[in-house]
Amino acid sequence: MTKRDSMRVLRSISALEHLNIMSVARQQVVTASVVASEIGLGFNDTMAYILMLENGITEIYSFDKDFNRIEEITCKNT
């Protein structure tokens, strides 16, 4: 995918009516860095997982099959 195509996709996603972009606090970063090593996920996946738990989100749509290993969430692999 070209940079131009990537930017077009990001603009389209950010225009979605029901999209909620969450802020990340320092303590969440610290927590994610600890939890990542405990559960064997990468930092970004763990950060998403932490935010999901804190916000009562139980379902994620992702190409990343690592989320399938987390019991508390349902991953819809697209």
C-alpha cells in the first residue's frame, strides 16, 4: 500500500461516526509494559487490551490473531 493510499484509509476510518479515539495516560503505558511481558503480547496489542478492559469493550475486529489468546475478549479475525 502506498503512503497516499494509507492516508486515504486513515482519513476514511477517522470519519466514521461511531469511532472513539482514546487518550493514553502514563500509568496505562506503565501497566501495558508490565502486562505485555506477563501475557506474551506485543506492547501495542497489550495497550489495546488494557484500554478495552478499562472501557468495558469485549470485542475487537483485527487481522492480528494474537487477540484470540485473550479469554476476556472476542476477536473477529477479518
